[in-house]
Amino acid sequence: MPALRPITLITGASAGIGTALAQVFAEQGHELVLVARREQRLNALAAAIAARGYSRPIVLPMDLRRPDAAAQIAAELASRGVEPSIVVNNAGFGLVGQAADLDSGEQLAMIDVNVRALTDLSLRWVGSLERHRGGILNVASIAGFLPGPRSAVYYATKAYVLSFSEALHRELAPRGIRVTALCPGPVPTEFQARAGVPEARGPGLLTLPAERVAQEGYRGFMQGHRVVVPGLGNRLVTMLSRLLPRRFVLAVMDGRQKARRPGSTDASFSG
């Protein structure tokens, strides 16, 4: 049986941090498989990468809310004679509003994408990752360090991603597999308007462009870091969240979330 060709699998690649990560990995010579729901966006990104002289990525339109999504991705990769050497779990979304008031189906779908699919894709190709001395880059958030009133399920999913990734970093290191949790703060994306953040606020001290987040995430992953938090301000937030009284942090986060429009997508802390 011929050896399968190693590739880098990136989910949520159609916009924001996912697109930036795809560009950074392509620039570093990785052959890519791009996964997201919007096929037209993926094809445009693949064409742009190819136009710059890099290998044209394989495009797999897929909705990770489906319980069989990871299995379908695996089947598609096998049919193309490729297997992951690196898995980048970037797909994710959030909702703003009180958990008791938000649509329960949408919140469960958030868990499906942010937690279940990420877990499945992280564990499905451990043998392949070991063969290629590759790894897993999971996009969490500084939200993973914080309580999230008015965005409770989203923050909880990012806390899971952070904890899960740190544990895998320890477990898989003896097998030569790197695991990194990338924890960005606010990142402007095309969905920022849906987050309910007034334009008058400006970018804020913690805000970084997706390109910088992707570059720091790639560098930290390749260096074998357990956690990467881009930006000094965001690193200070994660440290203070552990030092300040939890009741105080809860009050601050509650006040911050009150400014957001209920039911909207939280692009500012989205993976």
C-alpha cells in the first residue's frame, strides 16, 4: 500500500483567523486541506494561495455541526491519498445573551462545533501525527481563562479547549506530537458588526489583527509551546484573571457583556 501524503488540515478556514492561518502555513511550505461551510470562500482562498506560487489547497466544504463531519473528512482525505501531519482546529462560534434566554438548539450546536468536533478531529489521526512528527494547533481564546456571564456556553467551550489542549500537550509529547492552544483576545473580523460592539469603541488595547495572531500561533506551535497568548495586554488579562478575586472578575465580565446585543455572534473572542 503506497504511503499517504502528509497535509495540514485547517477548519474554519473561510474567514478571519482561519484564513490567516492558512496563508501562514502555505507560506511555510505546508500542503493544505481547507474545511468550512462556505465552499465559494474556500475556493477563493485556495485560488489566492495558488496564485502566489504555493501548492493549491484541497477544499472540503463541511458543516462541523454534523455528528458525522469528522468521519466524512477522514473518508475524503483517504480517497485523495492524504493524511494529516498537522491538525488546526480553528472552527468555532459564540452567542451573546443569557444562557436561559438563548436558543438551546443553537447553544448545543455551539458545543458540537467548539467541543465535540474539535475533540474528534484532535484524536482521530494520532497515529498519523506521530508518523509525521506533527501536531495539533487548537484555537481557544483568552475567554478560556475567564468566566463568561451573558456568553456562558461560549466561554465554557473555550475553557474546555484550553484544558483539553494542555492535557494533550503533556500526554502526546512522548510520541513526538506537539499540541498548542492558541488563545487570542479580540480580533476584528467580518462578523464584528454581529457581535454588538459599537464602532465608536475603536479597536481597543487588546485587539490584534488576525494576521499577527496567526503568525504568533504558527511560531509558538512550531516551537512546541503549550499555550500561545498573542499580545502583552492579553497575557496580562490571563494573569490577572488568576490573581483577582473571582467575584470581581465575574462582575467585570458581566458589565462588559451587557454592552453586546443578545443572540449575536461573538466575533471578538471567536476562534
